Amino acid sequence: MDLRVAAAAAVHALVERRETLATAESLTGGLVAATVVEIPGVSAVFRGGLVVYATDLKHSLAGVPEDLLAARGPVDPDVAEALAQGARQRCGADWGVATTGVAGPEPQDGKPVGLVYVAVAGPPGSAVQELRLKGSREQVRIESVSMVLNLLVDSLPALPARARV
């Protein structure tokens, strides 16, 4: 799916629901936030984002438990979930999304290029999706953005929209 289409779907759904979004990004390095803010009307829903490329920043800025990072490393489904929760909590948003993985060109800590975890955290709970992506570093990053935005849109129906005032 085209990134703008995925971002527009997420932004429009959040606007309709009167809910807010924050991001915590590792391998995408701010590309989720940059993609979302291209959509007109985003200021009503986007609170902000954290780019936590370095492992220690995943703890200090996004609140991922140090013991989890030490035991499993940064490319892990529970780390992705903690990043999404951290974005949500640290930025005061209804929804948090997160990306962590290996974009390449080399494997990282025994994890293969293209292994990515995307996560969404919101009022009803959280969801994590494992991706095994192929292609260049750029393709892995772009597909990760598309997939996390799609996961967000798919997660929204789990909670009724807030009543309009």
C-alpha cells in the first residue's frame, strides 16, 4: 500500500474518533512520524514521536525495561510492544505505534535483515506483528511504516469512537 494512503487512513480514522497518536521508532528513524504529518488535518491527532535508534534510548526515552533489552535485545516483539506503550504514555496519546527491527544491510545481534516487529498500543490493549521483509534497506523501512499504519487502522475498531461534543 502507498504510504500516503496508509497514513491518510490512519489520520482520518483518528480524527473521526477524536483520538490521538504518538510514535516510537527505531529502524524507521522517524519515517512513520514524517509520513503521518504529511496528511492534512494531522495536527488534530498527532502528539509527537520518539526516535530511539540507540538501544539505551529505548529505555531512557521510551521506558522499555532495561532487563528486557538486556535479555532479548532491541529486535523483539515485547520490546516493540513496550515501545508502543512508551510512546503512548510519554507523549500523552490515546494510541502509540512502534517499529523495531533490522533494515540491513547486515544482520544485527544474530537477527536477520528484514526481521521487523511493529506494534500498536491503545485503550483496549496492544498488538504486535512480526514481519519478514525482503528488499533493500529503504524497502524494508518503507514497508515497516506501511505495516504499522495498517496495524493501527486494523486495531481501531476494537474500541468505539468517543462521542462528539
